[in-house]
Amino acid sequence: MFVIGITGPTGAGKTTALRVLEAMGGEVFDCDAVYHGLLKTDRAMLAEIEAVFPGSVVDGRLDTKRLAPRVYGKPEALARLSAITHPYVARAVAAGIARSTAPFAVIDAIALLESGLGETCDLTVAVVADEAIRVRRLMARDRVSEEFARARIAAQHGADWFRARADLVLENNGTEAEFSAACRRAFVGRLQTRDPGASNPTDIETRRTQPMSEKTEELRKALLRAPKNGYDRINAEERVELERYCRDYMKFMDAAKTEREAVSYTIEMAEDAGFVPFVPGMELKPGMKIYRNNRGKSIIFAVIGKEHIDDGAQIVASHIDSPRMDIKPNPLYEDAGMAYLKTHYYGGIKKYQWTTIPLSIHGIVAKKDGSVVTVRIGDEPTDPCFIVTDLLIHLSADQMKKTLAEGVTGENLNILFGSEPIADDEGADRVKLAVMQLLNEKYGIVEEDFLSAELTMVPASPAREIGLDRSLIGAYGHDDRVCAYASFEPLLTMDTPRHTAVCVLADKEEIGSVGVSGMQSQFFETFMADICEAQQGSLRRCLERSFCLSCDVSNAFDPIYAETCDRRNNSQVNYGIALCKYTGSRGKGGCSDASGEIMGRIRKLFDENGVVWQTAELGKVDQGGGGTVAAYMANRNIDTLDAGVPVLSMHAPMEVVSKLDCYMTMKGMKAVYND
């Protein structure tokens, strides 16, 4: 935008020149008015004035009666005041010009040339007049004595000072009509030079009434958010990398359907990349890659940074547990010639979704002799799988009258485990005995060993590409292993970061982050304390200077269930990693609610690193809610923000995510570690 700055001594006629420019379509920014507005609204400016002139600000307002005697007639003091106020006025004027839709802008400032505002103008104009004429104008305009008028004029720069510094000087020693006409001729000539499309004065004056679609479009781009689908923002090279990353992620999902399997899988990958188990007392050097396994159910990885640990760490925390059906301690029974396993569901599930789908059994059995056997049946194409039966539609009259929550009860989520009785036996529980025999032959276990087992039923289906364009991934356990993998993968190829990079893969988030492997346990503090001790640092200093991205999924907007979400604030598939300032329920209950400063920091970080991102909220205010590990990290005095992959059908046996969102989440985690 073309910017004209108008200045000149008092009584010269600046107001007339400003009226001409305003009539020609320009928007005038009166610096004196801007300054007085800032005195009412800008606390930072007032704080600076108070610091230099104590006692001049009372109850948040400038007391001019107290300030005036300290600056007027005292050039040094006035210069100090101007040094404070001029930058604030300049920023406010610049912001106003950026928002303006006028053909050109006009800055009205007595101190235009002294303040530096003149340097921002394309044309500086000084309006001057003979001193005798200015004296008469001041006496008539302000009804002051000749002595007072001459004193005011003497306190300002003379006409020659302005002539030596302005680009254009307008002499105003005649009538107002004569000066108006002279101004119009001068400005039209200058604006035509700037805008060749304006051929005469009428063109300039009517510009403000003409369509300004191009100008408005620039304004729209500058001021309004216009989120774009992520596929419109990436290049072919990134498309290739996106597909590679998602193929590796799908392999991880097939291999790691429980937290134990996720720990084992990531340890194997990490050790191949040079990670070693961290033992207290180990000497830690920048670039070292370490990990600590917490009972096989949660794990922390770290890459030691260049800065001392007291300067904080860059932490990403995710969880690797997912909703499922756990096998009860006394699970196996026989009824109507069929063997069943009793289950107790884990986490929030819609129970009806878990009937009539192929299930596999995963986990460990700790035997009385101290040995531990790993069980995994149902995932391989040649494996048998398992199922929870449902009632046939023909006999469902009563069931269909119930709510979805009541139609299938938790106590009836029993696993059909076998039906063939053991041969050559006339005793009871022949089917139960037959399946127990199969388990004993394969794993060497007896029924009592169920008492010390951790077995769980999960969907048997592998991760699959979804959609004709293969742009989505369907799998069990995206919540939250999609974020866990994105948190972990960047560490494998990471160079020495500035701050120590820490990846936490926690357990038990789906039931409150409790227990020794949950985020509320002391495992995290113990690990961080050991790093601090190795560097003679302080755990408290480290945590208060650290940043944590709680990397957990958000609910993707589903148009089929649009009534549950605030569409303006909900995340969507293919719009990138979703930043969630707060989760919780209804009145933000149970959330950590990240600060605006943290949101601003991550926005800037992601933009600088080419990360496609969006924001998220967990449904409409009174619809429900949920939480993540963010609150527990924030409780440790760590600045924390939630962010993650938007998910369709969250907590269902098969959840759906976008490949692009998966990739951008990994890219976001990489940016955080290297911040």
C-alpha cells in the first residue's frame, strides 16, 4: 500500500492537506489520536512510562498533571518519553495500515520525521507557512494571545528544518480554497506516478468506490484463517516419504497390539539404532541414546542433548495401551457343550461393537516355577480365532428395546473358546478339559496358572488401507499407538539435539494412568532424576524448564454424527496434527489447559518446520469429554500441550486415521525434539 506521511509546524495547514487526501480516498491515521488511545489500553507502554517517570501512572492511567511538569520544557526528559511512546504508536499505525482497504494510507504526525515513522512512508509531505501567517491562524483558531502563539511556534522546528527533510513541501500562505486546490494538484500527480492506472484526478478520487476484490483478497489472506487440506500443501517428495512412514507404522501396529508387545518392538528397533539400557551412575555424553524398560509395560527413550539437563528437556509422552477385553483370573468354564473365557473389559468401549468379530488372545502367563510364557493366538492366517456371540435378530424383540449400553452387558462378553469334548471320557467339563489340554501341550500351563496370567482379547484383523485411494488406515489400537510410534520413530535417526529429547511410552492411560506403569507413577521422575544426577543437575530445575507435548489422539469430525461436535473447533482428517489446548469434560474438568504462550510457541515451531497442523476440541461442551496424560505432566510443573492424530471411530475394534495426519504428527514430534 502507498503511504503518505504529513507533517509540519503548528498553524501551517496540515488539516487542510489531510482533508484533501481523505476526500481522494485515503485513510488517515492520526498519531495523536492513536497515542491517546494507547494511553487507555496499552499496559506495556504505561509500565515503561512508569518505570522511567515513577508516579506518573495512577490506577492504570497516565496522570498528565503529574507527568507534564517533568517533561515539558525539558528536552532530555521529553526525548526519553518519546523514545518510549514512538515505537508503540508506530506499531499501532502499521497494524492499522495492514488492515486498511483504502487505495492509500495517510499518516498524520507532528513528529513524523523525528520518530522514524517517516521511514515507513513512500512520500513525506511537509506543510509550511510564513511565521506571521501561522501566528494569526493560531490566535484565531485557539483563541490565544500573540505572545502565547509565538511561544508555541518558537518551541517547534522552523520551516527550513522541514524543507530540508521532506520529499515534498507545500507552501500555505494563501486562502484555504487556494491551498486545497494546490494540494489536490500535487497529490494527484504523485499518486498517478505511483498508480499509472489513474489517468486524472477523478480516477483517484473514485478509487474508493470501485470494486476492490484484489485488495480485499489480500486482506482476507492476511487476516483470516483459511485452512487447507494437507494434500494441497505437500509436494511429491513428501508424498513418497509419507507412504514409506505409514508402511512402517502399519507393520508396527500388526506386531504390537498390546503394551507389552509395543515395548518389545520398540526396544528391538532402538537397539538396532544404537540405544542402550540406562543404568544409574552411567556417564552420559551428548548424543548418547539410552532407554529404560519399566516392567515390560512402559518405556522411556532419551537422546542426551548438548545443553545441561538443568536447562530442561524436550519431552513427548504417549500411551501404548488401548481398550480391550482382559481375561478374568478364573476365566475358563463350560456351558451347553461349549468352552468360554470370562472377560473384564478395559477402558471405555461400546460393548456391542465387540460381538461377532474375530478376536485374538495376547499376553503372558507367569507360572509358579518362575518361568513366563508368551501367548499369541489368532493373528496368523493359519491360526484359529475367537469370538463373542450375539443374539439372532429373530429372537431379539426384548434386546432391541434396550439402549445400546444395555443391549450387551459386560458380564456377557464371554469368549467362545472351543466345543469339542475330550475323547474317551464320561466326566464333567469334557470341552473345558479338552481346550485345557491343548493349552498345556502348547504352553505347558494348567488352569491354576490363569491366576497369574495377563491375557487379553484384541481384534484379530491386521492393519488395512481404507478407501479406494488408500489414503486412510484402519487398525485396532490407533488410540494411542499411532501417536506412540510418531513419538518414537524420530529418535532412531536423530543427531545430537540441543536439549535432551525424551520419549515416554506409558501404560494404563485408558483407566486413569494409574499403577506402576502409568503416567502417574514415579517411574518418570526416577528416570529423569537419574539423568540429572549423572549431570550433577537438579530434577526440579530440569522439570520447570522442560516442555512436554502430550501426544494423544483427538476425535476427527464425522459428518454422520455432526450433532456431537462443534465443527468450527473440531479436528478433521487430512488437516494435519491437531493441537488441543484443553481436553476434560464440560467445564474443562480434569484438563491441564495449556497457556496461550505455549500454543503460540508450537504454532510458530510447526509453521517454521513445514508441519501441517490444526486445532481440536473434544466434542460439544456438554456432550461428554475425556482426558490424556497431559494433566499429570503439567502437575509436575512442566509446560504441557496436547497434540495428536484425529481418529474416526475412536475406541472401536477398528479405528480409522489419515495417512497424512500420521505423517504430520511424526514430523511435528521431530520438530519438538529439535526445538
